[in-house]
Amino acid sequence: MKLFDVYPLNNITITRAEGSYVWDDQGTKYLDMYGGHAVISIGHTHPHWVSRIEEQLHAIAFYSNSVKIPVQQQLADKLGKVTGKNDYQLFLINSGAEANENALKLASFYNGKKKVIAFKKAFHGRTSLAVTATDNPSIIAPVNETGNVIFLPFNDERALEECFAEQGDEISSVIIEAIQGVGGIVEATESFLQKIRALCDQYNAVYIADSVQDGYGRSGQFFAHDCAGVTADIYTMAKGMGNGFPVGGILIAPHIKAKHGLLGTTFGGNHLACAAALAVLEVIESESLLENAKNIGEYLLTRLREVEGIENVRGRGLMIGFDVPDKLKDLKKNLLYKHKIFTGEAKPNVIRLLPSLALTTEQANLFIGAR
């Protein structure tokens, strides 16, 4: 049987990983400045993460949400402590797309409205609702085309105000990344996020903070939306939440009420996923990784702005991007095959850096020194 050929693949087979490094089947060592699409938050195969999962595996790996699962409450309590959102509610699922899917659905349940505001260059996932709110027509199947999503220019407050003035009674939610990832590491202004909050309050719409990529400490704050001093109604999470173990979640404000059967999942919140997610939060706390992401990120941004040839260095924490001119069009390939450094990209000409939050100054210098 053939694999369904939808991924362009580098001709590299990774067989081992530790911290910010991975090794291929030939024993070649690579610096990982991409973290497998921003998934590796505390470092590959972190010993505490491994032991947490192993301990849970020896007890019970899975049972359904038809019984009490105490490790779910432990995770909720830890998330409340780390985020400061103790009054929020946690719903656990498996992925970022599923998190956004449930957030959009829950918003519509809450206020009975259908319209969603999303933004140009947004990426929210590939499931039915999430992909409809993603600004990439090539991955939206005809069955996904509902006509309920309004795409507005990113950071355009006037367009946002005009849209609410014209259609506010129909708008269920606004979904936004505080830092667009796939869109090229583009940061929302503080005033734009504050405007979204004010208009959602005025029109009884739900502010959905897509924190799948820019959340979980990647920006140097737990949620990148925190930079604007706003509070969202729903935060969506995944990627760094499990450090490679599939897990996602949404944090739901207390005014949005639950009822039996409103949402559901088979694998979401399973024992192993919660053990992995707990380990991530424990390491983030014990190793001060939010502070490290902020400090190493600032260092990388400063050093990158000194590099001749690259353009428009930008980002926050360890979510960094820069533009590559045509004369350096092979930079990503050269970094990988010549210097043994994994990086990401955003089309057409952006290099994305999304390393472990535990990245060291020495590793940052190794990247900067690659020519």
C-alpha cells in the first residue's frame, strides 16, 4: 500500500531526538530551529516528560470520558495556575484544528449567530469550520464553502468597525492569531486586539484567541494575546501543549455555560495526553521557560538584525520570521543540507523560527553563525 502523497518530503529520516537536536539514520546531528511545526515546547524527549508518560502508561493509557479521569482535573488546575485563568473551563481534544472547530461551534451555540470574522492570511486548521476560516482557497473543498466567514484585512480597525456596523447582529465570533504563523509571522497590534474585544462586547460576539501556534509560552507570555492586556472568551491550544503528544484544548470563559452533550470527543483528554500536557506545564514552571523564550528571542532578534542580506526581521519570543530576497532563495535548503539546521518557511519567501522554548544562547549562536 502506498502512502497518500500530500507532503513534500526532505530526503532525511530522523530516528533520535534530544533537547534542541535531532539525529538521522546515518548518525548526522541537526539543530532543530523549527520544532516540528512549533510542537516541541520543552525540548525533544525531555526526561520529565518521558517519565510522566511512562508512569501513566504503566497505570492506564486510556478510558473514555464516560468515567471520572482525575488527571484531567489536575491538568485544569495547573493550567489555571500558570495562565491565571482559574475561573475558565477546560475542554480537551486532540489537535489545533479540532480546538478551533469546537471554539467556533461553541460560539455559535452561545449566541445563536452564524457569521465569523477571520483575517487575510489566517490559518486555523483543516477541519470543516476551521478550514473555512483559513485564508487559503486551495485547501477549502466545495463542501466547506458555507458563506458564513468574512475575511477582513489584518490590523485594519476601520474595516473591522464597518463590518460590525453593517452585520454586527449576525456575527457570532471573531477568530484571530495574535501572531500569524503560516501567514508569515505577522503580529497583531495591541490596539487591533483591543478593538476586537470592545466590538465583541458591544455586539455579543465571541472573541476566539487562536493560540495554537503562538500560545503555550512561545511569545514569552503564555498567550500572545496577553500582550494587548485583553481577555478572550475562548483560547484554543495544541502544538506545544503536549510537546509532541497529540493533545489540544480550549479554555472557555465562565459566562459560556456547559450542558451535557454540547461537545464531545472519544480520545480527547485521555490519560496519556493529560500526563504529557501536565509534564509540559511542570517543566515550563520549573525551568522558567517563558522567561527563557523572551530572553533568547530578544537575543535572536537583535543578532538577526545584524545579518547582512536578510530583511524585515520580526517576531516575539521564540516565534521569529524574516524575509529572504531572491539572491538568498536557497537559504532554507542550505541551512538544512549544508549546516544541518532545520527551519520552517511561509510562502513565498519567509523563514520561520519556532524552536524549543529551552533553546540556549549557544544554540542561538550556532544558528546565527551559519553562512
